[in-house]
Amino acid sequence: MPAAIVAIGASAGGLEALEQFFTHMPPNTGMAFVVILHQDPRQKGMLTEILERYTSMPVVEVSDNIQTEPNTVYVKPSNADIAILQGVLTLLEMGPDRGLHLPIDIFFRHLAEDQDGMAVGILLSGTGTDGTLGIRALKEHAGMIMVQDPLSTNFGGMPQSAIATGLVDYVAQPPELPELLIKYVQNLAQMPAVMKIPNLATENELARIFILLRSRSGQDFSQYKRSTIQRRIGRRMSLHQLTRLEDYVHYLQENPAEIEILAKELLIGVTQFFRDPDAWENLKESLSGLIKRTPAGSTLRAWVVGCSTGEEAYTMAIVFREALDALDRSGEIRYQVFGTDVDRGAIEIARHGVYSANITVDISPERLDRFFIREDDTFMIRPEVRETVVFAPHNVLTDPPFTRLDALSCRNLLIYLSPELQKKLITLFHYALNPGGILLLGTAESISGHRDLFQALENKWKIFQQRGVVPPFAIHPELPLHFTGPDRRAGRVVAGREVPGQILVQKWLFERFVPPSVIVNENGDILYFQGKTRKYLEPPSGKANLNVNAMAREGLQFALLSAIGAASREKREITRDDLFVQTDGRSQRIRLTVQPIPETAEPGQLYLIIFEDQPEPAEPPAPEHPGDLPADARYTALEQEVLHSRQQLQDTVEQMQASQEELRSANEELQSTNEELISSKEELQSLNEELITVNAEYQKKIEELSQSTDDMRNVLRSTEIPILFLDNQLRVRRFTEPIRAVINLQSSDLNRPITDLNVNLKDERFLADIRGVLDTLQMRVKQVQTEEGRWYEMRILPFRTMENRIDGVVVSFMDITALKELETSLRNSRTYAENIIATIREPLLVLDDQLKVISANRSFLTTFKVSQEETEGKYLYALGDNQWDIPKLRQLIEDVLKKQTQFEGYEMEHDFPEIGHRIMRLNARKIQEDTGEAMILLAIEDVTGQSPPPLQQALVKGEHE
């Protein structure tokens, strides 16, 4: 098991602090670390990979049911909360979004309840107040709190909120925290051995601490449960690296501020609204029955003992109001809640009724709207609720109680008090409540066997009802409520305080007329002497000893032991007559009375022992030797000794039988525990194998991801294409080097908005096009030109993640300057050629390889009286109602295409519908382009009426060019 489980909470700016913390944390401290960082639940967290760079400890993202191991760092996943039970981390489904999510508070609370004294909470940089409620829970269970110095944070909200509670133990910069933490845990491991040594010196030092606390705070902690006191003191000693109790006493004397801190820790008031919600729902049902029996016009009264900063008192008021509203009796019955606590500072906070936004974790939205007013980041109790609650400083152990109550809540106070004080307070609560009144205790508390005073309404949530009976002994609370015996230091009785002069007469009367007596505790230690007891008691030789059994004179020892034992068993007064005590060489006949003292605040049972001289009967002559007693007295003494021995033997046998039963039960529990441990070991082995497998898979995925990243980086570099990656807010996410020719980007411009950068384009709609793609999710392609005159084809596409989620845009620029120049050149050449053709006076056609007319010059259109629409795009043979479908012409043109020939001077006579009989001279030539496409240039010359006409037709030249 880890030496301690350390929970580290951080938010904005906390990543840098985490890096510094783990850089300075050795990997072999034996502690387990749980890191809770505020993250977007919609994004996969990368904190695990980041922390691995700064520590050699294993860094594991928490999965369900994972056992904490020493020297390991556990990271909360981004999409779940975490809890802990018996050292096992479990995942919790994140609740519905109510506007405020507090994962640090959630885990701190679970950790406090699970580890109880072995937990450490650390708060680093962050905004808000997450963690503030959690450190209160850690303090309640004797945990330790460390906070980053706000001056070293980027965001100091969380550390400052924690420091304001006054519960923080260390405030330091992240590099300093590891050393302080290690020293604390090392000292804490030594404390149990130091604090559990039951010796007189330890008790004496504790008594000195109680005196210092009482003188500084006015509170008497000697009646608190000793285990709680020792644990709190041990924790403070660990913080100051002290291992001896006497050293801590000297530290307290030299540092009065530490006394106040210790007193505050002993009075730690950890509370919250609707703590244990089911308990309050059951209480509301119990109050409903009480309200139904209450006549109209009455006022219900409730008392919340130990209310701390007021959350429980206001909760009681809210429950009263809801119960009255449910029965429609709010206008008929009033209610009043009294909240009390010994901590005046906590009472002042309660009176203001203003709480941080963290309370939204404990209170439903409906109750927040109804009973609270929101002001910025705080919630204030509404006046109608505040007016029903009265707060006052009050010590339930010494101050008069509130009476005539209908409800009383005392939760998690009794567990800190000794059993005797618990019984006294239960009796006091019975006295304060009306018959049928309701008592609410904490889940770890009970009514200490007073079933005759209370009946259980709800055992699980400790709700009881006052029976309305008078106890066997009438209670009349007086002040002080506890028995105050004389001060004891180092086992010696010291002089009491001086008393007023008028009391001296009473003291003289007691000494003269009250028989000698002593008050002893259940161990026989004398607490108080009354009168002259030298005749019956004398100090033994050797080390000082105030035990009555050791001081009893001869003839009294066995009778005294027997009487005290009988009084302890039978709970009544025991009297022994005709006892003979040897004093100064003579025998004195006495009566011995032992009486239990009821209802004292001293720990354990106290007894009053009274010594009374009895008149001597007709005495025989005194014995020659002091040790000689009359025969009857000697027989009586021997008989008493035998009876006492028998009783002791019987008690020893019973104790041995009880011990054997306990050992048998403990052995069975150990066997069961051993079986569970064996089973747990097998489960851990299986879990370890699974973790090794998962770890190997993750390692493989990381390698694949790294390789893919390298491949992508090299691909982008090798393309030499300007590419720009923008997020949804148009911030620069990534870019390739060639982009600098279009946008002047530097490596420092990452995460800068593109609107802040100089875009070297003539197109003013660049940003509008990008936003248009984000809005429509449709790709846009357009040609743009830089200020220097270079042309690019710009493509804007949505950036899609593997989950098919749009997370920005990708803008790429393809350099088309050369293509643009070629296009311009071709366009110019075409224009040039078209202009040449247009200026030729003879009709001219340009045909493609399918004999479709590509273009016809103006002379052709004019000569044959056709339009451009009737000519261009039509087949040659279909022109003018097939007037050009001449077999000889078809053969000549096909020869041009197949044999790559040309013909010139071919004369053709034909009747044209529009222009009549004509003699045309034709010239044809095939033009082959680089692209592989062919064109035919057909020139037509009208030679009708020329004189002399040609005598010979042009021979067709069949040679190849």
C-alpha cells in the first residue's frame, strides 16, 4: 500500500505547476499521486503523455477499479469523475451539466473518507473555488493541505480560496512542495509509535497541552476522545518535523499562534448543505408527523448543536419550510432554528449567510432558486429563511441548554467526546426536548444505550424520538455541567485555586465534622483527600505512589479491595464493619464505606471511600507485638482475604473466557481476511497482466502515431505546396513553409488569428470565403493573385477529424503562374490567328478531325449567305441543306485525314441554292497540334466567270509532307 495518497488538483495555468512539481519529486517516495485537472470532456486528454516527460514514475490514466500502487501517478480521464474505496480508484459518470463541475471537490471528499489521516490534498494554479469544500473534508479526517503560492500562479483563484479557509498547512511554490511533502509523510509514519506509548510522561505532556489550550482558547479538551486528540497532535508534530511530545510542548510555548491553530483543528467544523440527503428526507417525514400534531398559532423550535459556518442550521430551516409547505400549514405555524458553536469566527460566517458557488454540488437547482439569491460567484440565503435562524456562540458542555425544543440536531460532535460525555449529552438532549421531540445524530453516533429515553424512528440515519418519560434520576442541569476534580500533574496532587474567605468556614466545618475520606478513580488512584487520613493510609516507601491500595495500612488492604470490587460490580454503596487497622502500634476498630459517585465529567467511574472510627468493645489486653491481632479479628481478616481472592479468581476466569472468545473471533476474521487477500492477490495478478497488455497496446499506438506524424510532416514538406490549417476561431494551427510567399507567417504566429496577419493577396474576399466554408461546409476553389503578380489556385476545405467533426479549415495554394502565362499566350495566339483569318478575303473554314466546323470567316458567311450559328459546330456535309455533300470532296478530305496529305487547286462546279451555279477552287491542309488533335484548313476561291478558265484541274498531290 502507498505511504500516502496525494491528490493534486489544478485548473488554468496548472500544467506548468505540475511539470515543476513532478520534476522535483523523487520516483521512490512510496506515495501514490492522483492528478485531477479541469479538462474538456469532449476532448481526449493528453495529460498522461505530458507528465511522462517529467517523471520516471509510471503515469496511468485512471480506469475503472484500479488499485493504487506506490510510486505511481494516476490521471483523471477527461470524460469522467473519480472516487476511491479502500485504495481502489473507480470512475464516476459525470452528472448533468448544471453550470458548475467540481471534480477536485468530488475526489477530495472521497479521499478524505477513505484514507482518514493518510490523505494529502494539493491545490495548484486555477480559477474559481474548486477544492475549497474538499479540503474541509480532508481536515475533518486529519488530512494535510498544501497550496501553491498565489504569487507564483498564472491564475490564483483556487489557491486564494483555499487559503481563505484558514485550513492550509503549507503555502509554497511548486518546486518546494515535494520536499515538504516527503518530510511530512516520513514524520507521519513515526507518529503512531510515539503517541501510543502509555506512560506517565506522555500523560503529563498531554496535560500541559490541555492547559495551554484552555488558557489560549478557553476550551477544555481534556474530555475529548483521547484517540482524536492524539491523532490531531501527531499530525501537527509531523508538519513541524517533531518526533517527541515534549518538543512539541516547547514549540507551543514559544509559538502562541500554534496553540490557536491546534485549537482550531481540534474544533474543526466540517459541514455542508444537506449532508447525507437521505437523512434529511427521513427527517422531513418525521417532522411531518410532528407538524400534524401541532396546533395552529404555535412555534416549532429546533436547535442545531455545533453548526459551524451555518450550513446545517440553514438546512434545518429549509427542511422545516418544505415540510410546512407540503402540509399547507406555512401560514398557521411558525418555526425558529437556533444554531450554536464554540467557534465565534464560524458563527460570524453563518450570520452573514453568504456561500461560494461550490454549494451547487450539494443543493438542487430548485432549492437554489427558491432559497438563495445569486450574486456574482456567491449565493446568499434569502431573507425569509435567514430570519428564522438565530446564531450564537455556545458551549454545549458548559453553557445552559436551549429547552422546550421540538427538534435537535447534533451531528458528528459526539464522536469526538469521551463515552462519559456522550452519555451526559444524550441525557441533556432528553431534558431539552419536548415529549415527542425529534433527535438527529450523525451516522457514526448512537444514544449510548439510553433506549429508555428515546425510541428509534430511523436506525440507519439515527433519527430518534423523545419518549416523554422521566429518567431514573432527575436531571437538573447546573453550571458547570461536569465534575471538576483537582488538577493533577505527573501523578501528584497539586494545590487548588485559592477560595474566597467566606468559604474557609465551610472548609473548617468539613474538616472537623466530616469523617476522613478520599475520592479515587476506577484504578484506585487518589484524586482528592478530605480530612486526616494518616490513621488509615500511609505513603509506601520508594517511588511516590498515590494508589489507595498501595497506601492502605495493615488490616485494611484486602477489605478495601473487596469493597471497591463489590461497589464496581453492584453499582451501590458497600459497607464493611468491624475492621481493625494497625496504626502506630495499636489496633483501631473502624467502619469502611465505598460509594460510587454518579454523573461526573472525569473519565471513568469515581468512588468515595469513607473511614469511620467505631467504639471499642471490652478489649482484651493489648498484644505484646504490634502484628498480633485478636483471634476473631485475624480469622475475619483471613476470611475476607480468601473471599477477595475467590472473587479475583472468578473475575480472572471470566476475563480469560471473554478473551478466548475474542481471540477465537479475531482468528476467524483473520482467516477470512487471509482468504480475501489471497483472492485479491489473484485479482491483482490478473489486473497486472491486463495492464501490461494495455500498456503494450498503447505503446504500439504511440509508435504508430509518431510514425504517422513523421510521414505526414515529410509529405507536406516534399509537396512544397503552401498549406494553411486554421481552427474554428480562424487561429493558425499549422502551416507549411511555402505559405510564406502568400501569407507572411513565422513560427511564433501559431494560435494567432488570421485576421491579425498580413495576407499577400489582391482578393479582398479571402476571409469571407473561409467563413463561408465553415458555414456551408462546401469546398471552394478559385484563382487568386498575389501582389507580386503570381497566380495560385486556392482550395478551401473543411477540416474533419476522425470522428467526422468539423474543427476548422484547410487552405491550400497551387502555383499556376506558368499555366496562367501559357493560357494567356494561347489566348493571344488564337486571337492573332482569328484576326488573320478574319482579314482574308477568300472564304475559309476550320474543321476538326470529325469534320465539324470550328470556325468560318466573314467572307465565307457573306459569300454563301449563312449565319455563324448555322455554320459553326455543324458537319461540313450538312451545311446549306447538304449542298457540300459532294462525293469527290468527301474523298479528298478523307485522304487528307488518313494519308496526312493536302490538296490544292481543286475546281468544283456546283449549284448552290442561295447563290446559284458556281465554280469553286478548293485548297485543304491538315494541321497537327502537340496535343494530338488534328484540324483541317479549307480555303475556297470563287473562280466563276474568270477568263480564261483553267484548262486543267489541279492534280492531287499524294506525296506525304
